Amino acid sequence: DGGITQSPKYLFRKEGQNVTLSCEQNLNHDAMYWYRQDPGQGLRLIYYSQIVNDFQKGDIAEGYSVSREKKESFPLTVTSAQKNPTAFYLCASSRADYNSPLHFGNGTRLTVT
Amino acid sequence: KQEVTQIPAALSVPEGENLVLNCSFTDSAIYNLQWFRQDPGKGLTSLLLIQSSQREQTSGRLNASLDKSSGRSTLYIAASQPGDSATYLCAAISGSARQLTFGSGTQLTVLP
């Protein structure tokens, strides 16, 4: 079955440590996205990539970094510069045309103490 | 900047009832509007996508409509079932960067 795999499901880190969230897709989608979801709020875009080796900042990119070395993979690093990193992180992908729906992974819940 | 609003934030209905979820957006120059379902602790599942040139889309018991001029979309769920209990989010693609802007969702509970 094609889909998006995010790992791990739960992640715990101490304040001041960088942490990398994994996102892999086998849907052959060109575009990939990272969103952050906080309780009672909608999803906010962190970074997105339309093609390999290229990515763009979203609305809340500060304190995060990404890479897109392969079409299938779009890892997100939460750095120590992110002031409030505890959240639910969702990865998504879609075809390049903007009238194709987004497909989401099951998310990673990051807790930083 | 696009803003998407969903009211109410929560809704509880008895099983079998037909219901309507509302979504409004501030910038009518959208490319499409999407409806998603999210179960607790899970990712989002795409339900319906309405292109800007369309007025509605249907899938099973779900029907979504789009009125760009008034900045509104509705998701109609017929004959609701307890399994429909989830959070429903709408999102609009707009702007030169064609970014997806999400509403904060409506948490639906269907009581058996």
C-alpha cells in the first residue's frame, strides 16, 4: 500500500537538544510539507518542498530546518532555537498540480521538557 | 493573508441526524477548498476537494459545496453515524505561493 510514514510516533527530548523527525512517502509525489498542530488550532505550515533539493519556508519556519535530498524523504529538524517545540507534527505530500489532495502521515508527537 | 474560520468549534448530534459543518474564508481568490477528517492522535484524511470552478462535490453520504463570492463552504453529512465522530477541518489554497490555509476544525460527536 502506498502512503506516508512518520517516525517515531512519540518523541521526548530535553530542552536544548536538536531532534529530527522522519517522513517517508512511496506515493511518487513531488511535493512534501511539514505542518505543526497545537491544541485547538489549525495546522500551520513550517516548510514545504516542490522538488528535490529545493524547499521554501512556511509561516512558522523559525527554529526548524529541512532537507530534500531524495524525492521520497523530507526530514524535519527541530533545533534548540525553537522556543516552544512541544507539538504534534504532521507531514504531507501531494502531486505537483494544485488540485490534487494532500495525503498525511499519522504524525509525531514531540514533547520537550 | 488568507484566514479560514470554522464555526462551531464543537457539535454534538444524535445518530441519524443530517448535519452541516461551516467553513468561511476571507480571500475569495482560492484555487480549491479541501475538507479533511482527523481522528484523535492521527493524521488527516482527505474527504473532498472542490476546485474553484466547481460548486459542489459528493462522496457517499458527504456533500461539500463552495460559494466563492460569499467566502463559504459547507460540508453536509447525511444520516450521521457514531463512526462519523471526529474533527473535520477545511483548508483553502490561495495566494501566489499556493499555500494551504487551515481552519481550526469542528469536533463532531454523533451519539448512539
